[in-house]
Amino acid sequence: MATKKKVVHVGEDNSQNQEVSSTERPGFVATPEAKGKASQLRFIAGILWLLAIGAQIWAITLLFKQPVVMWLIITLIVIDLALVVTGSLLWKKANRLDPPSEKDKFLFFLQSQLGLVTAVVAFLPLVIFILTNKNVDGKQKAILGSIAGIALLVAGITGYDFNPPSIEEYTDQMHQVEDLNNGENLVYWTKSGSKYHLSDSCSYINTDRTDEIYSGTVAQARELKKITELCSLCKTRAEKAAELRNEAILEDVKENLDDAKEIIK
């Protein structure tokens, strides 16, 4: 049974407060606050990735010393993995706050998938040195190579963004919501939800199991909850409501034309 829920607004958004011409719709622009947070996250991610590469270099140098200290190399691989994964998660969060543009495909790929690139840089040389180093015997190569290979795979999967955000995507989603929501960039979601909604009374979120409903912009829904899809029920209802409004407008125009014809006669 739907009941009135507490609606929590997640914060102010000034991303659309920009000067535009009357014929141009404003695109998505990250707020100064979001840009600042994104810069901080990227800086921390960069530091972590540098430390990860340093751990890899240390592990490679140990391969050339006899005897090969297996436990220390394995420890460095684990540290390398933790640093790369943490940096990748921070980098992807920064991209959700301040997404790149798709206009330059190469730069878009580089910024979106830098976590994957870093994973390759931080582990592939180590894997190659393990497999080709003559100081490492067959058993050691099998153990160290397997661990480093698995670490490369885990870091690569974590670093790859399967649904990278972009300015153009944010703009399209923002315009879609505005078109269906009387020009307002406002959506609703819940802690456990996977879609955002146009109304806090939608039956998919306003249930007995829902304690709080959050509201904010499309970008905030994605930033905070990684929600990228509009509720199909809300969309259908909004489209039908828009059709009814258009029909009412056309009917009014028709009546006005008929009245004008009668006056002319």
C-alpha cells in the first residue's frame, strides 16, 4: 500500500545555471563542487597508481636476486593489486562526478578506461619478467606467474568501466527527464533501487518496504547510486500525460479557430 514517505533532497545542483541563447538547450555541466571532488579523487587515484607501479618495480628487482624471496614478491603483488583497484574505483567515481566528452573518441576512451590501462602497466611487465627470468625456476614461475596473472585479470576487470559516463549521455538523460517532467530536472530513487523515477508516488518505490525516498538531479542519481535508467512506468505515464496535454491544446486551438470563423462570418 502506498503511503506518504519522507523525501530527502540530496543537495543543490547548479549544473544548468549558464547563459544560453533562447534557441539552445543547455547541456550538462558539472558543478564547481563536483569538479572539485573529482579532481581530488583523480589526484588520490594517481598517487595510488604510482605507488602500485613502485611496488611492481620492487618486485621485479627481487626476481634478479638469489635466493628469490617468494613471500615478499607475493606480498608486493597483493599490495600492487590493492593500490590499483582502489585507484580505479576512485577514478570511476570521479568520472561520474565530472564525466568526459565523447567528441574525441581516443581521449574519451583514455579517461574512461584509465583504470584498465593502469592495470596492464602495473602487472604485465611483472608477468613477463617472471616468465622470462632465468633466476626463477619452473615451480616458482608457475606460482608467481599464476598469482600475478590473476592479479592482472582482477585489476583489469575492476579498472574497466562497462558503462562509462559522458557529458553527452548526461545531457540526453537530463533532456529526457525535462521533456517528460515539465522542464524540471528532478528525479526520485531509493537506497536499494536500480532506476530513477519522475514521481515519489510511483508504486515501484512508494511501498511499505520504503522508509525514505531521495530526490535530486539525473546526475546526482548516477553519482550517488550509479542509476542510469528511467522507470518504465513513470516514463509511460509521463508520455500519456503529455499526449493528453497536447490533445487538450489542439482542442483549444480548434475551438478558438471555430470561434474566429464565426466572428468573421
